[in-house]
Amino acid sequence: MRLTMRHCMLAALLLCGMAGMEAQNLAGRTYHNANILANELNSKLSELDSKMAAARTKAVTEKEKELGRKLTDAEKAKVDKELKENRAKAESLAKGMKTAVTIEFKTATDMVMKLKMSISDDAMKNAGIGWLKRKALKAAIAAAPSSQKATYTVAGNMVITSDGKDKDTLFISGDGKQLSGILDIDEKGKKTKFTLTRIQ
């Protein structure tokens, strides 16, 4: 069969496409997010705000049932004050909690994920958490592993990681500036999306 210019161009395009699919070397890159749960916590606060009216109605109904009469304006104002105080406590706690994540690609196959959790003592105090519970929570955070080694491979825009037991998939943006994934945030299977930004 005689090769034509069209065949040569098709072959060249095919080779270029295959070259683009080769494993990408991310060695030396570092991605970071100072608080991967910020969006989730803000979402929780918005959800709380959307339920405030229903919570007020429920609180007033329960109080009236307990007293066997309608509440006075002063008593309703007290219910409103308690709801606002609880909302302020939740916001203080949300703002005082941080979960920083850093992913460092050490070589073409090895990476390290660093996790740093922190919670402000003032935020816990404002939320009404007692000294013993604050101390226990701080101890649990301090005892949690702060870094984990893993291996990775790149397939297109996917970064497939493995710690030897479990595999996970991250997604790298077209310009290579962002790394995103999905995080399990509770035992019920609730998940949240997160994005890390390249800092090196």
C-alpha cells in the first residue's frame, strides 16, 4: 500500500495524541488548601439559617405546651435570644475549625499528603464546650497522623493514588494549577468536594 501525505498527517496526529496520554511527571509540585472544610462549614451555617424560622416555631410551641398557655412577647423574645446565641456559637465554632491539606509530589511515583487539623480554644469556649471536653478534643487532634506516604500514577487528568490499602482518585486541572477530589466527612457516607491550589 502506498503511503500518502494524508496517511503521514494522520500518523503524526495519532502520535501526538498518544504522547499527550503518557504518564505526567508531577515531581516537585506542591498543592495546598488552608481549610478544605470551609465550604462545607459555610454550607452547614446556611442550612442552619434556612431552618431558623422552623426552629423558632417549634421552640415556641414546645414552651407553650409545657406552660399550658400562649407565650408573652417577652417570653418569645427570650426564645429568639437563645436561638441567636446558639447560631452565634455554631458560627464561632465553624470559624475556629481548620483542616489544612498539603500534597507534595516527591518523585514521579511517590507523594506525601500532610493534614493539619486545628480548633481554636476561644471558639470552643464560645460554643459552650467545657474544659475537659476541650482538652480531650485537643489531645485527639494532636494524636491524629499528620502525614501519609502514598504512590501515584497519572492517567489523563486523573491522579490515581494508593497508600497500599486503599486507592483514591484526584483530578488535575488543564493548566495544572489545581488538584481536586472528594473527601469522606462522616461515617454515614457524606462526602464533600475539595480543591488544592498549586503553590510550588
